[in-house]
Amino acid sequence: MSEPRDPAADLAALEQELAAAGDEVLRTRHARMGRGGPRARIDALLDADTFVERQRYLDGGEGVVCGVGRIGAQRVAVYAHDGTVDRGAVTRAGAEKTARLVEQATAAGWPVIALMDSQGARVKDGVPAVLGNPQWTEAVARAKHRVPQVTLACGLCGGAAAYAAVLTDVLVMVDEQSHLFLTGPTVTAQARGQQVDLDELGGPAMHAAYTGAVQAVVDDEAAGIALVRTLIDLRTPAAAKAPATTLGGLVPASLRQGFDVQKVITGLFDDGSVVRFEPDYGRSLVVGFARLAGRGVAFFANQSLHQAGALDVTASHKLARHIRRADRFGLPLVSLVDVPGFLPGLDQEQGGILHAGASVVCAFADAAVPHVSVILRRSVGGGTVLSYSAQHRIGLPTAQVVGMGQPAQDQIKGDATVDGRSPLAQAAQHGYLDVVVDERDLRPALAAALATLDGGH
């Protein structure tokens, strides 16, 4: 009869196995580049001493660390890949471990944070990897309708990791460090004969300008982790801060004069609270998160300096995603409207403006969070989609709500004003505007309206 094994010795052996995992050369290189390991990243992300690990010893850790911790008042689930273990390639066990954590978080209502550094499935494992990775991506897809999900791409994200990253609500990439694609340069060259490098194929600048897959690009991992914490914190009320500037005289009455709506955003929301998403994609629309009198909100605003603020295909897709993002984060919507309608043109029709516009309508229809809309200047034709779903609509004295633009009206017989009143007066008389306020009074009016819609928070 053999002697029973020493549990303490077995546990020590498991710990040694975890400590020895990964390529020493890669670890040294990553440290020199300022890139952390999975546990260091988790420690930097979560409040001190709050991390509780899940399945720590599963098959030697399998290159992914999973667990639960806290960011301020909120409990969150987090998983982090170890890019030094087979470049973060995910095994069947690692995928199942991650899927289990995401499913637990979804059932409990916790936000899920992914610190990704993975080339995707460990293809050398063959069928087992193929069986495991869909469990991970499907768990992320199911959670997409239930809880907020944020990804910080700390390095390479390929294949299944790329799918999982773009399925989340906010994707943050690190400049000159993160890359995101389904197939890498080698396969692209073999299959298509195209010679491309990592940055061209899936770098932050490419995604920021062309795909809209990335919501923010940061300088380093520390900045990315700080941003993730900020996004989660926005779901918890905080002390109000005065805006950095004051409103007044920023919105011109003349429709021929453009203005930078970002100045309105700075004068409306709490100082230092604005987080802007996708600034280089769909540039006629500015979207992001902020605080208004301490309350987290999601905002979107037409940028008249680009296409006069008209909605094109990319801006429409950007808006639909942002509405759904706000809904999952539980943040009220604030819209700052100055829209001449949807951008006309053959390129827009062929590019799918009907489908893109319909996605906006569906996103508004599905959203459960409150929506307060401010008509800064014009709301024309189909552009009224930006405000019609709002439970409360505020107009500035410069506001106009009309069925179509003046050039089109001139082609139609009859008086478009019907009773000779101004578009502002007509919108108020017919109930489209609940109240008209001076620009200087917009912030308190907006805060008061939100308080009536979200239980007074």
C-alpha cells in the first residue's frame, strides 16, 4: 500500500507550476516594454485586496486568470490572458473557464472586464480548441444583452479573442501595442497575396478611422486601466462638479454658421468627467459618457463642423451602438440635436443608409433608460429620430423642428409654415418641445428633467 501524498506538497507543486508558466524571454521583453502580466494588470485594475480567483489551478492556469473583485462600489468579473504562455492562445479548458466566469457575472448582473492579450484559439490543440472557444465567445455574446462589458486590448487579439473583444460594449486599445484582426499578416499573404504589417491590418489607428471597432486609444496600459475604472465608476453617483466653462452665446442662430459642439459639451457636463468615444469615426456625431451634476449619463451630439451634422452610414452605426451601450451601462441618454437630416447621395444609398438608419430606430425602441433631448438648432426631416423617442424635449431659442429643409420646401407648392409662426413656436404649440430655455439655463433644466425620469438620482 503506497503512502498517502502530502496535500501541502501537491499544492506547492501546483503553485510552482503556475509561477513557471510562460516564456521567460517574453516576460523579460514585456517588462522592458512596460507591459504587465495578467495578475499585475488585475491588481492595478481592482481595489486592493478584493480579488477572488476562480479555478486558479485548472490545468496549470491555461494562460488565463479569472476572478471577481471590486471597483469602488461595484463588484466586477475580470479575466486576463497571459501573453507569455503560447502568446495567450486559449485552450479548451481556458475557454470553458472564461465562459463559466462570464456566465456567473451575467446571472449576478456584474460588469465583465477583459484584459486581452491572446492570439485566439490554440490551434495546435486541434479539435479540443475548436470545441472550447465558441463557448467563450457565445457567453460574451449572451452577456451583451444583459451586463456592461469592457475590453482593454493589452496586446495581440486574434481570431476568437478578436471576436470576443468587438462583442463588448467598450474596446480600448493601447497605441503601438494592441492589434486586432481575424487573420494575421502571414495568412493574409498566403491566401490573398497581400503584404501588410500588423498596424495596417489591425492597429489602433486603422480601427479608429475605418471600422469603428475601437472606442478609445490610450498611450499605455496604465492609462487604459485608469479609463476602464472611470467607465465602471460612472455607473455610481458622485459629488457634482461645476463645468470647466459656462454656457452662453455658443450656439449661433444662423444655420449657415457652424460651431464646435464640443464647447457646448464642456460647458454642460461636470468638469473632467467627459469620456469621448470613436472621435475619428462617424465624425458628424460626437458620442461619449459624462457626469451631469454628479450623475453618469451617455450623450451624443451633432457636430455641425462636419457635414453640417448630417447623419451618414458610419455616424448612424456609431449612434446605434452607443444607444445600446448606454442601455447596458444603465446610463440615461442626453442628446444635443442640430441635424439637417440623413446625408443624401448615391454613395450613402449604396452604402446601406436605410439599414443604418433602421438600426438607430431599433436601438431607440429597445432602450429602457431615460432619454432627454435638447434641440440646439435644427431638427429636420428624418433627423427627428434623434429626439422623438425622448421622454422630455428641451428647446433653445434657436431651435427649429421642420419636416424638411428649405431647399426642398421651395419645390413644394403651399406654405410650409401653415400659420406663419416660427418653427420654434410651432414645435412648442404642437407639443414637440416641453420647454424652451435660454442657453445659460440649460444645465439646471437638463438636470431637473433627468431627476424626474430616473427616480431622482
